[in-house]
Amino acid sequence: MEIKPLTIYGYELITPKFENKSYDANRFDFELLANFFSSIINEIPLKERAFRDKNRMINLVSFNQSNDANLWEGVFTSARYGKEQVMIDVPQQIEKGIKPKDQGAKNEVHFLVDRRTGLLLLEKDSERVAGREIIKKFIRYHRSLIEPYLVAFNKQFDPVKIHRNSFLKIASLPNRTFFEEIKEFASIKEAYYYLDISERPSTSNEVSNLLYLENKAVEGGLKGVTRVKISFENEVKRGSVSGVEAYFKKLFEQQYFDGFGVSGKLDSGRQRNIELENIQRAFDISVEYNENGLPSLKDLLNEMSRIALLDNPLDYKKSIEQYKGVKVNDEEDGEV
């Protein structure tokens, strides 16, 4: 047995709600997540449940309440595949057979959700498969399963609505250094953010305008556009750098972006570019590893629970009242 470091990535789960022209982006309703994950696990056979993206695979295999009623534990399996490889006995240096290209080494990636705040803690995948982007695609792949809950919610809580394309989102956590790093710029040449037009409803005036431009681009031969970059270019001197910082903080609070960044010049004259979407909030923990090189599951879950209960960056969301009691098929929705 050996004590070794392990990285936990932190994200924010969001369940946006719409009311007429207002957009409540900064909220989390656990009942929706529980219904969605329960539907995936209970209604879709394991084989059909898996999502494949190029040479990567991810699947959801469990999601259950932990010993603490506010914390729920789950497991994703992941793998890389796509090429035939010769297997080798490393100590003996003897070939042991051929791994077909449709096979890969199975990884179990544990995660934890705080039902009060939407904090998602994800074990670092040693194969670098399970992460924010592929989980977003997994959610989109199975989004038809939320339809019964969505219909029942929209009827029960009218005029508050859930939109199918944005019922569940994964956002970056507030980073401790990003906004501090903006202050280091002597001037900013470009400030920009990305908007995912595939997830935001077209009722938004801004998205409607962008969709018009997208249609023009498609007519011109451009295909596969899902995200648009909105850029503001200017030589903003130090006195106005704080304005860029304040603007981005407002965007972050509203989760009105799919990533944003700035490029400009530091006092040293060096050019620099920073992006929030490329910065994952990481928590470094220490756990016991067994002789097979696997971390102690007990240590891992205990450390995740400690972060959620004692070091939760979304603690303020505990006071936000959640929607619950949605009656799907005339029955009150339950949890997994």
C-alpha cells in the first residue's frame, strides 16, 4: 500500500429555466438530474447506452445516494479503442496476443454530485476520456429521455419552462486565478466569448441573429457550425481592463457563454492569451493505492465528500429553492 496524489475535477451542473423572455441560468434542480440519469440506467440496455466519439467511449453505469443524503455517487466507464495492438507481457517481453481495434481497456471513473448545489466532482480519468466535453455529448445523445419530465414540468409550472436543448448543462467552476490574471494585462487587444447556438433556444434575439448568419454561411457551403465566437477588438489600456473583468464576471454569473477569453500584452511586453473554458477547477487529494495500482475507493469517496461538504465553491446555492414534485404520467416523480 502507498499514499499517492490524485486529482479531482470540479464542475457545476445547471438546469436552466425560462419564463417568457427571462432566463434563469444560475440554478440547479436535482429532481431533473435524478429523473434523467434514472431513465438512462433503467430504460436503456448497457450496450445501447454507451456513447462513442471517434476513438473514445463513455457509459453511465450507476448513480445512487451515498451515506450522506445530500451526496450522490456514480460511475462512468470509459475506454479508448480504434486500432489493433500487440499485447505484451512487460516483465517477460513476450507477445501475448492481439487486441482487436474495437476493444479497449475499461476504466471506472467515479463521480459525486451535491444535490443541494449541483457541484459535480469527477475523478481524473487516467486515459483522459471522461471529462466535461464528452459528458456534454453523452447528455445530448440521450436527451430524448427527458421528454416526459419536460412535458410534465412545463404543464405543471407554466409559465416557467424547460427547453429540450438546454435542460442540463455542465459549466466550469469559478476559477481562483482567471479573473486575477486579467489584472496582469497592460492592454487587451481582444475580448471574446463563445456561444453554443445548438443548446440555446432560438427565441433569444441574439441567437436568432446568429442563426440567420449561420444559415447564410451554410448556403455558402459552410457546414457543421454549432458554436459562434463573439469578439470585441480594441486596444484597452489598463484603466479599462477592469471593465473587461467586470463584463466577464457578469457573463460567468449568468452562464451566458460556452467559454471566453482575452488576448493582449503584459507589462513586460509579452503577448498572452487566456481562456476560461480551458481551465478546469482541480482539487488535489491523497489516497491509498493497492498493489494493483488502483486507488482506494473508500479514500476517494471520503475525499470527494469532504470537498462537497467543507470546500464547496457553490455553497451559496444551498439557499436557492429547487423545483420538485413533478408528476410524470400523473405520478409524482421519484429519484433513482
